[in-house]
Amino acid sequence: MSAWRGRPRQRAGCLVDLLAGGMDDGPARAWRPALEHLAAGLVDPAFAPFFHGDPVPFGPCQDDVARLWGLGRGLNVARLRQALEPPYLC
């Protein structure tokens, strides 16, 4: 993950943060070093959407996790499910 820069790093951090937030305390704590590593490598994060091509809303981010990672809006769960359905993920 250390080679990731810019938006891919922001998106990875946001996704891992969301997944860790839904875990029990033990597994969530285990992900904390990876999240801190991703966050430490962010250099002047660009205000961007989670999914490429989505519009970026004006004003503040829509949720705290997106705001933390410098993204323009939260993760659209329906779009994530669609991205994980065949034939999108091989």
C-alpha cells in the first residue's frame, strides 16, 4: 500500500476505514496500523469523489469518514455492490 499515492490512497483509506468500522473491536484495532499508514502518506489530498466520474458536491463532505480522507462524498453502497458483482470483478 505504500506505493499508492493521491486518490487511490484516499479511496483505499476510506474503504478500509468503513470496513473496520463495521467490525468487532479486536479486528477493528488490528486494522488501525494500516489506516494510520495510509493517512500518514496523504499529501495535500484532493477533494474528489469515491468513484471516478461521480460529481463532486460543493460545500462540506457528506460524512465524517469521507471528510477524514478528503473525499467529496461518502461511499455509495449500491455502487459498491454493483462493482463487486460479476462481470465487474473477476
